[in-house]
Amino acid sequence: MTDSPFALFDLWFAEARASEINDSNAMALATVNAEWQPAVRMVLLKGHGPEGFVFYTNQQSRKADDLSAQPKAALLFHWKSLRRQIRIEGPVSPVSDLIADAYFATRSRDSQLGAWASEQSRPLDRRETFEARFNAMQARFDGGDVPRPPHWSGYLVTPQRIEFWQDREYRLHERRLFTRTGDDWDEGLLYP
């Protein structure tokens, strides 16, 4: 066992990457809007470390609107094959343009073009409209690099609480909770 929630996360995440068939980096992202209406959706973890957990999105999306109104979030990783989950809660802040640009450059060209073509979370009259926008972006950037759109970036969730849940027989699960206290972490157990 470890006293560091980040070392434990790294261990569990490595095991998930080896055992999960699809998207071991998928996590549920829960937000609330200005009226305190909750929403949850799946996103992909694209970076993590002691500073926090990073995901990327269109900044005109519903999740970005929620985070603008209430800059806090909860994350949930669920790895069914390992019978484990990790819950993370904390404030959210945008990543720097430098970090967002560097990550955007690693995406496939079609994903880059899709970021330009999509008005994420906005009404779409029909699929063909989106496909036409995508084709227009292919023509616009033909033969050149695709820069990061100004409306697309990343967010950093800085954890204040990290809970590790391990399934046990007869629902006698193990729950370890790490709570941030300044620059340190307090660790305790929770009843299942």
C-alpha cells in the first residue's frame, strides 16, 4: 500500500490499461450549471499527476458552460474487469494555451478537423450538416497543419478528495479516502 493517492492512482491506472478492452482512460465527469442542475457525461483522461487530472473539450459545450458557472467537478473511473472505481472531486481551471496547443498537435488530423467542424452540444438539424462542415474544414486546411481552434482547450481538475473503491465478497467493499489538507493528504477508511 502507499500513502500517496497519486502513486496508488498510477498503479490502478496501469492495471486498468492492461485489462480494460476499450478506453481505460474513460471517466464520468459530473458538473452543475448556474441553476445547480447536475449533468454527467463520459470524457477521456488525457493527462494526470500531482497537479491534477486533465481532459479536453469544446469551450462552447454544455460542460464548459457548467464549469464557467460553477468551476468544480467530480470524476469517476469505473473499471469493471478489475472491480474497482476511483472518485475524484475538486475545483477546475483551464489549462494554459501552451499545454492545450501541445496536446491538440498530438490528435489525429480528423479529430483536429472535427474540433473545428463541431458546435458541440448545440442543436444539429441533420447529420449531413455536420459532415458538410467537416468537409469544409478539410478543404480549408488542405495541405497544411490544423491549428487548435480558439474555442477548444483543456481543463485541470485539482483533487481535494480521492476515493479508491475495491469490490470485496458479500459487499464488504474496501474504501480508502484521501483528503487534501494544504500540501498534504489525510488518509482514512469509509464503511462500504
